[in-house]
Amino acid sequence: MNTFIWMKILGISAYYHDSAAALIVDGEVRYAAQEERFSRIKNDASFPVEAIQFCLTESGYALEDLDYVAFYDKPFLKFERLLETYYAFIPKGFRSFAMAMPIWLKEKLFTKQIIRKHLKKIGGPHAQKTSIVFPEHHLSHAASAFYTSPFPKSAFLTVDGVGEWTTTSYGLASGDKGIKVLGELHFPDSLGLFYSSFTYFLGFKVNSGEYKMMGLAPYSNSKTAQHFVDLIKENLVDIKADGSIKLNMDYFEYPVGLRMVNPKKWEALFGFKKRTTDEPLTQIHADLAFAAQKVLEEMVVKLVHHIKKETQAEYLCLAGGVALNCVANSAIFNENIFKDIYVQPAAGDAGGAIGAALATAHLKQNLNFTGLKKAFNPYLGPSYSNLEIERLFRKHKCSYHHFESTDDLLKTTAQHIASKKVVGWFRGRTEFGPRALGNRSILADPSDPEMQSKLNLKIKFRESFRPFAPAVCEEDYDTYFEPGKHSAYMLFTNPVKESLRMPLPKNFDELSLEEKRRTPKSSLPAITHVDYSARVQVVNKEVNPTFWGLLQAFKNLTGNGVLINTSFNVKDEPIVNTPEDAYQCFINSGMDILVLENYVIEK
């Protein structure tokens, strides 16, 4: 009698930003976590030692039980790109070259040996026998999207800063034939680095501040912003009919410099100085953010039309860091050229760990993928027992209340939120990816006109212009939002229902950013952005029954089925991972209530 043996593969992403580990068993993602959640270093790029240990401990496997360890790109190809780029731009970039080479020659060029060294520390000498493979970066992205999608066959598009050479790739994926690349865009022409260049010029941090720029864009004055759109298209980028681009490298320094752009040339072009991180945001910053966003949307919309024409596919899968731009995703969806679109919830480099493992599983095991029958489960990280939570209470000498009944917990939490209290909500497994999806969340009432300001300034300690995302049950979506893509992962924007909107004053464009923010826009002011949009999480009862139950409890109590759902963290810190993280965040911020599983602490 033959014994079926499950193939076990560990996926790793590391050394650039958002390092992570994922464990795949027989083509199924069992566990995944980002290293930043353990190290508490935002966007941690170091080798994901603790994330790997978590995956192994939870699964019960040792390193010697694994069939493969898959790293999410090919270091030698990346090194080749680095050398050829420096050569092409000689004599520019010598300082950057002098800084980069020692790191590559000492570490990155020998990634395989470094991985083995780390694995030996984790698993002992037996770990040396594990086979290490290196799928290409954009293959990892494509696999992360397609093999976690509900589609047996689809087109795919991956867009980010840069992998080895590739910055954009597209093609066809099918369960029986695998992933076939049909076209690529190569470095230095990059949609992701184009967008990040504006992030840099506007004073936000590259690889983490892009979503801030996306949130700033709707505050624009459309007339001024259109002037910037024209300047960008005339001077910075040539957009082809198929969505491919050619950047004017006279304005960009990222290929060989220590900066993204040449500030003097950008200042001369746009008529204002590069913003420093602490400088106040003004209307002109919002106008340029809007222009960059609109040009990006034009690029990706042209790309997907070309992909549709070339593949004739009915479905589309997206991954890569640019796929975290929910406004651009919605622009694609609203073209109505695909029956449905799926975006990997950890679309950036962290998701490359999942993709590397899935690509390896399907290449080595010849699995026949028929599409997931249930929505991809993003709750793949650590969870904690009652014993661990009670140990925390003893350590900090906390007074708490324990609810035997989860229904009673939900009703009580709903009452707290209805009384305008802000709740830290910590239950179940940590989400994988950049969004809090109802397990590591800060929750509040979106009908309170002061709640956006309160959350931003007193709890999150971040810029006041930043919008907040709403969570709503699948059954209640149509009550609050116009038709659009229902995303369980907060990866699309949706218009607030017209019947809930309030008219804007005639002089709205002349108002300051803060005056625009404070102007009421709907009966749910704390989640309605200045353009009447919202980044909606649609909650399915089967996917997250407890969070769904809380939304229903709040609706039964107040008549409102929407909650603010923002990540359980403060500015420049990762989302909380452990009960201790949650407690410290709660104590050091303006939150009123902390829920840890069925335990509640009040200030």
C-alpha cells in the first residue's frame, strides 16, 4: 500500500524590506508571519529567524522534515543587474557603488550560504541537508496571487519597484500548465519606483509611505493637479499604448544614487522645494500626490487592457507592492474588462515568502490547482492562550473582566464603541500582510464626527489627514456603499452611498487641508474620505465569524452596521503581535478599552 507524503516547503523573503516566512504543506498555506511583528522593527528586512521558528513550532515540523526552502528571488541575477547598471551610468554613482559592493561581496552574493548558516542555528546540523531553491522574484509574486485565488485559470500582473531585472510582468496562469510569462518591463523603467520617487519628493519614507501619498491625493485641487499631470507626462515618463513606460532618467537618481530623484530638477519642474519629513503638508503637496496617483492609474489601466487583449482571460490576479494601491486596483476593476479581480492580501515583499513556496510546490509536485473553494485565509500568524493572557495580567497587576460567553463579550464591546470609546481588539491569529482585518484592530464608531481626529492625533499619533477604513458585513454592504468590488482584505476603494453623503460647500477647493478634512461629508464622517470614497473591508461570516458577530452586535444596538477598523499600532510601529505588545500599545495611547480574547481591561 502506497503512503501519501505531504510535501513541506518553507518560503522566505528577506534583505530588502518586509522579510517574512511561510510554511506550505501540500500546496496549502498553513502558517505565515512577518519578522517585524516579532522584532518590533517596522519593515524589518533582516533574516526572518523568529518568523521561521514560529512556522516550525506551530506546525510541529523540524527543518530536516522540510522538502525545500524557497527564497523569493535570485541573488545572482540581482547582482548582475547592479553591476550592469553601475557600468551603464559611469562615472555617476561611484559613492553608491562603493557602499553597495562590500555588502554584496560579503553577504548578499552568498545568500545560499547565509541561509544555511541561519538554518543551522535554528535547526542544528541536520538543517544543512535541506534543499534551497531560488524562484525569480516576479514568479514568486505571481504564484502568491494565482495559487491563493479562486480561479483555475487567469491572467496575472505583477508590479513593484524591481526584482532582479523585472519591474512589471504579466502572463497567463492555469492550474494544470502553471505560470507562463508573456511580457516584462525591465529596470530602470519601473512603475513602482516612479511612484516611490514622488513619495520621496513629498517627504514620506520610501517603501512604507506610499499609502500616505495615496491618502493625501484626494485633497487636491483638480485644476492645479492637472497641470502637474501634464508636467509629469511631458517631462518624466513616456506612457505607451500598452502601458509600458520609459522614464526620463535625467530626473531620477535611484539606479546609482543615494536619492530617488534629483531634487533641484524636480523643484525647477514643479515650482516648489522638496518637502522635509516634518514640514507641514500644504495644498501643493496634495496636488502633486494626486497627479502621481492619476498617472499611475493611467499606466496600470493601459496595462490591463493590453493584457486582456493578449490573453483573452476572464479573470485577473495582481501582486507586487503596487498592487497594495487600492485606488489603482479600483480603477482597474471599474474598467469592467474582467469578470473578477483577485489581489493577494500580502501583495508586497512579505507575500513573496508565500509565493516562493507555492511556486516551488507546484513546480516540484505537479499539483493541479483548481482555485480555492473558500476565500484565502490571511489569519496565519501567532495566537495566544488564556494562560498566556492571564500571565500578562499578573505581571502588570491588571484588573480585568473575563466573559465566559463570546456573545456577551460582543454585546459589551458594542456598547463601549457606541458610547464613543476606542477599543483595542486582539483575538485569534495575527493577520499576514499590511492590513488589520479584525484580529489585531483598533475599533471605533464611524458616525462620530470627531473620531477621525481623535484616532489620528491621540491614539495613532499620526498625520490628521489620514483616512480610516470601514468594516461592514457582506450582507450589509449595499446599505452603506455604492456597487463595487467586495474586498475582504481592504484592497479596493468603494464610494459611500449617495443617500448618506452631505453636499460640499461651493468653496471647498479653496479650503485648507485641515478645513477640508473637518468638513462633514456623510453620516459616517470618520470613514468618508474627501472624495466620498472608503477603503472597505467586507466581512464574511465564514471567514471571520467573531468579527462578523461584533459588527452585527453593533448594528443591533445602534442601527449602524459599520465600524472603523484600523491597525492595532501607533505611528512607525508594526501591528501588535503578542498580548504584551497589545497591552503596551493600549497603555501608551488614548485607547479606552482593551479586549484580549474574552478578557476586557478598562482604563
